[in-house]
Amino acid sequence: MIPVDIEAGATGQANFELQPHKEGVADLERAVGQSGSAAIYGVRFDTNSATLRPESTSALENVLALINNRANSHWVISGHTDNQGSAELNQKLSQSRATSVIAWLVSHGVAASRLTPQGFGASHPVADNSTEAGRAMNRRVEMLLVK
């Protein structure tokens, strides 16, 4: 991030390049190494559902590889929603989605004792919920390395 100061009433021009969010194993390793956590946007669900969509497989396989690369590690898998719907519904949905991701990981060999689900509903937005693009960014799964 590069800070830019512009005086009130002045105009200016800024050029920047957007980079796509990457979720390969190396990208997840880098994010966890830097901040202890990683957001996974490739895990997809139908609206108001905790059923994993088939296109989630690639992202889930990367999460699985990351977890398997860190023997004896413990992870919190958290679900996040946008602000559409009630707070109670979003809390339950985010918890169910985190649980679904854990169920997939366990079915692929990860010990359940290494994973803890956590639902945050819409309480931890990373973008503006007043736009569709912002709401899409807020609908995510994150993984946090505990130890």
C-alpha cells in the first residue's frame, strides 16, 4: 500500500495495478507465514446453504495440502457471510459452512482434533456490504493457524 495525500480541492491521478487473489498452496503458505491466517474465496456454497459446491474442490485440495505440510498443527476454520439476512441466520450459516469445510478435510484424512469450526456471520467484513462486489468479498472461509 502506498499512501497518497491530496490537499482539499486539488486533483491528482493515481495508477495502480490490481492483482488477482491467489489460493495455491504456496500462496496460502505465504499468507499464513505473514499473518497467521489465509482467506479462501474458492470455497463456494449455494445461497443460504452450507453444501459445498463442486467447484470448491481445487481450493479445498490446496487447504488440505497446506494443513498436511504442517504436521501436528491446529487450525480454526471460520465462515463469514455478507450482511444480507438476519444476524442470527448469518451466524448459523457461517458456523455450518465452517463445519462443512472441516467435514470435507476430515473425510480426506485430517484428524478432526486438529480443526475447530468458528462462525462469524457478518461481524467481520473485509469490504463494503453496500455493493455486490463488497458482499462477495465478505462471503469467505478463512483458516487461522493456532499452533
